[in-house]
Amino acid sequence: MRLLLVEDNIALADELTPLLRQSGYAVDWRTDGRDADLLALTEPFDAIVLDLGLPGTDGLTLLQRWRSQGLSTPVLVLTARDSWADRIDGLRAGADDYLGKPFHPDELLLRLQALLRRSHGASPAPLLRAGNLELDEARQVVRREGEEIALTGAPFRLLRYFMLNPDRIISRGELEDHLYDGERERDSNVLEVHVNHLRRRLGKAIIETRRGQGYRLPLGQPGPSP
């Protein structure tokens, strides 16, 4: 899952960026509202974490502009403005959730998980389920038929995206857009390596390849391959 973090507090962003990446997110970070504006409208982010007190263009103006232009990406607002009026203004502008500073990092992660699940029509339950798979995002482990398997890095991000989009054919381009941030090179063979890694860990039938179309996580998965 790919996030846009818009935060001009460098110390806070330096804390949040590695935390989010360790939790399985690809992160693009911007400190100025003007830089974030175009990026949000042109890149396929799964969610945006937005500070309101930004240089260039403030966060509330950005949010209003994005919604007026049809951007439906979920937005979690971060702000030191803690009055009810500010919260209401943010929600009216199109924020999906609101987190006042200071906050605990675990609360940010949990709110993001809930936000992403709602946006994909998934259950808000603590565990993500698709077919006979159960993904514990906090521990980055997947369970299948009682077996618990740890996943990290790109394979974890890939499986989570599949589980949020079960039974849907997803193109290679879409997967790459949501797995990597804008700073990382995208090797044409790397995605296939990660898909094969998941097949080795979870069974060959876990992910279908649709030639010329992409990949699919079928809901009616058979048992693990020998």
C-alpha cells in the first residue's frame, strides 16, 4: 500500500516515515502543500496523511481542492489544532479521519488500517481475511489452515493488496504503483519474484497469473500445494 505523507515537521516525519515503512507501506513524503498538491492528483496513493499547518498551501485548502477535483483517496488529517471547530472544518472539507497532535504512533497505524479497509469495503475487524487466509497486519504474519507464516517487506505489501482486492484481476502496473514509492526503481522482474515467493510460502495456487491481464487472488483457494 502506498501512502503520501504531507508533513512539514521534519522531526515528526523522520519518525513516521520509517515506522510506516516497517509496517508495510511505501511512503512518499512532502513538506510543502504546493508539492503535495500535484503529486496527490497524479499518483495512485492508497491513503494520504495530511498535516493542516503547511507552508505553500495549507492542508485545509489542499483537501478542499482535492475533493472538488474528484480525488476520493482516503485522507487522515494530522494537526495540532485541537478545537471542535477545526475538527468540523476538516471533516467538512472531506477528511476521512482526524488525529490530533501529539499522538501515539500505534494509534496512527490502527487508524490507517481501519481507513484502508473501509475504503476497500473490507471488514473493520483487527484481522484482514480473504478466502482461507487471515492476515495480522500488526505482526505481519499470515495464517492459513492453522499455519502461521511471517512475511516482511514487499511480499507482505503485495499479499495485503491482493487481500484488499480479492477475486479481482490486478494488472502488473497497478501492483507496482501501489507497492513502490516514487523514489524506487521498478525492475520488471521484481514483481514476479515476489509473486513466486508468496507461492512458495503459501502454495502454488495462491495467486493466479492471467496472461496479458495481470494477477488474481481467488477466494476459493485450494489447500497448500505439496
